[in-house]
Amino acid sequence: MNSLLADAETAMQEKNFETAVTKFDEVLSLDDTNTDAIEGKANALEAIEKEKKAAEQQSEFDDLVAKADKSFDNGEWKLAKDQYESAQELIGDNNHVNQRLNEIENKLKALNEKEAIAEQIETLKKQAADHESKDQWESAIAKYEEALQLDEENQEIKDLLTAAQDSLDQWKSEQ
């Protein structure tokens, strides 16, 4: 019986919990009041349950990360962020997840900056159009130039600026 208990304890130390349960059961079949075997078996069963839960949690984590990676690859930044954060809640610190969250933060920041610039440009275009309606061409041109400084490649603004400059020239020639 001592040999069986020793085998069971060795199996526990080696994290071979199924074998440990079997060995503890063998001891208990010989002496069902053996407290070492009763406690050992309970500990082994608890360890098996913890491993099972950890495996389920890892599987859920892996699924969330796979979904988040797909969202990330599709440029769905907010969805990917939510999925990575959910995965992070399950497992905690993970290099891949942390790296992706940092990348998303940078992309969202850049996106917000782009949106803010687009809003500024729209405001400037409206102001320029208002000046144009009052034949205030120099003010309109200044607004278009200001907008162009925010987005030098914006062809629409370039075209509006050219049209305003042409209108200014025409207006001056009529004066």
C-alpha cells in the first residue's frame, strides 16, 4: 500500500493526475479510510478540473484572437480592439495581443486625426464658398489655401482654388 501511495504522489508531482487518481483508488480499494489517499485523490481531481478549465479558457482565448486577427486584417479596428481586449481578460498578458492593441491604438489615433482634418477642410470649404457668394475672392482663396495646407494632395481643393483665382481675375478685369 505504501508503494501505491508513493506511486500516486510521484504521479502528482509529475502532473500526471489521471494516473494519480488511479493509484489513489487502488489504495482506497485496500483501505477506504486512508486519509492520505482520500486527500490525494481529491487534490488530483481538483487538478484535473483546473487543467480542463485552463484548456477551455485557452481554446476560447485562441478563438477570440483568431477572430480579432481577422478583424484586424480587414481594417475593422474597433471590432478587433474589442475582441483583443476580451481575449486579454481571459488570459492576461500576451505579447501578440499587446502588440496588436498598440497597433490599433496608433491606427485609431491616425484615423481620428484624418477625420479631424477632413472636418477642418469641410469647414474651410464652406467658409470659402460663403466668401465666394459675396464676391470676396481673396478671402475665399485664403480659405482654400488654408485647406490645401491641411491636405496638399486634395485635387478638389486645388480645383476650387484655381476656380476662385480665375473668378478673382475675371472680377478684377470687370472693375
